[in-house]
Amino acid sequence: MTAPLDEAPAIPGPDRSPRRPALALPPLSCDTHAHVFGPAKAYPYSTPRSYTPPDSPLAEYLAMHDTLGVQRGVLVQPSVYGTDNTAMMDALSAHPDRLRGVAVVDLAVSQKELEELHAGGVRGLRINVLFKGGVPISSARGLADRIAALGWHLQFLIDVGNHPELDKEMGDFPCPVVIDHMGHCAVAKAPADPGFNALLRLLDGGNCWVKLSGPYRITGRKAVPFDDVTAIARTLAERRPDRMVWGTDWPHPSIHTDMPNDGDLVDMLADWVPDAETRRRILVDNPAQLYDFPR
């Protein structure tokens, strides 16, 4: 018997005791990729979906930031809410100076709705092709045309290994494109993979940004420090330090490794980007530009 669509498998929550990292972050550091979930009774999940998360509310997310030394954050609409951005928008409204958002909409969205999202702190739209509930990649160009005038970007959760001509697919988009989780291409194949190398070429064009996030999504390891990811992160950061941002991916939904502590994720950044001034650029200057924070 097939399970009902609303019985998507439950996933574990984050390590709820984040430790203070050894790496001291500069003032106004920004976590550019995270989600808030629940409470489910107030913000019910959509169907179909790929997973069912435990409640991971805004207050817990901000407390984690306080421990890490992060002062700004970007909430990304998760697939389990489909195109209902209510939970994220409510979180943004509680901290308009500290938070920005990346929403999910379909092509039927009105200009008035886009303007309302902008006023609420949204600065981009997400295309998620890896989890149920996302908007299909076929919508990308139409949405890009709609949001260019707002100064927004289009963010993609894709495996670049499936896009060997990514630079040709996205190189002429009218708005910036942002690639999640270092391209989501497994470490074992990334260095020689045509899609990963197309991502590097897309970066060279200057209209692409990459999130140094989600190492557990591409690693061959089972637990921190995911040191096999270092070479990939360094390749990206050295290629275009002006187009890198960093994120925790809290609360780390639907991963296949041991749950990391967020303090460990911060400390990995010291190996990925050894130069302190380059780290400051990635943590402070770049996200301020991409997400329209005060500078």
C-alpha cells in the first residue's frame, strides 16, 4: 500500500547545543542560507514533500547565531512550504534589520505580490529541483525576467553535474544567479566533472554567485570535519572571492551524514578560506551587496 502524500518521512533536527567556534567571525558576518520550520500547527507543511522536519523556530536560529558570532541572516524558503512563504515572511517581519529572505513563487505571481515580498525583505527567488515542492527549472527564465527590475537574484538548488553547459544555460540571465551548496556535485566527481567546470566558467562571467555551504551534501565522509570538501571550497573561493557567500544551512534538513554542530561548520571556513581579509569579504561585504544590507 502506498503511503499518503502527507506522510513524508520525518527527519532529525539540528544539534540544539551549538558550540562557540574557535574561529572569531568579523562584525556583521552573515549566514546566507538557513530555514525556519514550524511550529507545524501554525504553519502546516505542503504536499507532496520529500521530508517532514521537526520544529526549528526563529528564536532557536537566532540563538545559534548569537553563539557563533553571526549578526545577519538570510532565510530561504524550504520545499516543505511550497509557494506559501508565510512562515518565512513572518520571521523576516520580526527582525527586518537583521534578516533577508529568498522566496518561492510560480509564474502566476502578480507584480503586486512581488512588490509586497520586496517590502518584507525578500531579495531573491529560489528554484529547487532536488526536493518535492519546489518550482521547476523550466520557470527560471520567465521568473528572471520578472525580478530583474527589482534588483533580485535567482537561486538554484541543482546538482551542477547534471548541467554540463551551465554557463551557456545561465550566462545570459537578466539577473544574478546564485548556486546553492557549492554546486551540490559530489566531491568524488567534482574536480573533473563537466558541470562543475561549467560552474567555474559561469563564475568567470561575473553574474554568478556560489554559496560555500552544505559540505555534508557533497562529502564522501560520514562526520565532521568533511575535510574532503576543502579542495572544492578553495577552488571556488580562489576563483572568484568577490562572488562567494557562506551559510550554515541550518537546521540541516534531509542530510545523509551525522548531524554536525554549527560551531564545527564555522571552523571549516578557516580551512576553506585561510586569508582573514578574504573571509571578511565573503562573510560581510559580499552578502551586504547581494542581499541589500546596509554597508
